Amino acid sequence: MKLIRDLLVLASGIISAMYLLNIGFGVAEFIPDNIPIFGNLDEAAATGLLINCLAYFGLNVGHLFRRKGEDAKPPVKTHDIDVSK
């Protein structure tokens, strides 16, 4: 079960990275960038997804986006729950 979850998170990270790298040269976009205010929401969502995928695999880059002087919260430890019993 964990392997399937890991593969889904990895696939989500790869897709979001490819979307942000603009492999399709802007041909395939969910929201065109020339729409005011809403144009960059798809890139923001892909960035958030990529940051969360990286954090899932232990590469926490969230501290790069904090302001100087902000205290970092300690990482939250998660535990896998075995529901097969």
C-alpha cells in the first residue's frame, strides 16, 4: 500500500515539475496566463503540489520561503496506520 502511495506522490511531483518547466511551451495550460488575477493560479497550484511532494520524500524546502526572523515550526512526525488488521 505504501508503495502505491509513494508512486502516486512521485508521479504527482513529476507531472507538476514538468508543468512548471513548461515542456509544452504554453500550449497546454489549464488557465491562460493573460487572464488577469487568475492567470497564474495553475502555476501556484503546481508549485504547492511540488513542494508538498518533495516534503513527502524528506526534502523540506518550505524554510526557503519564510521571512528572516520567523521561527520555524519543528517538523511534524507522522506515523503510518496499518488498517489491514
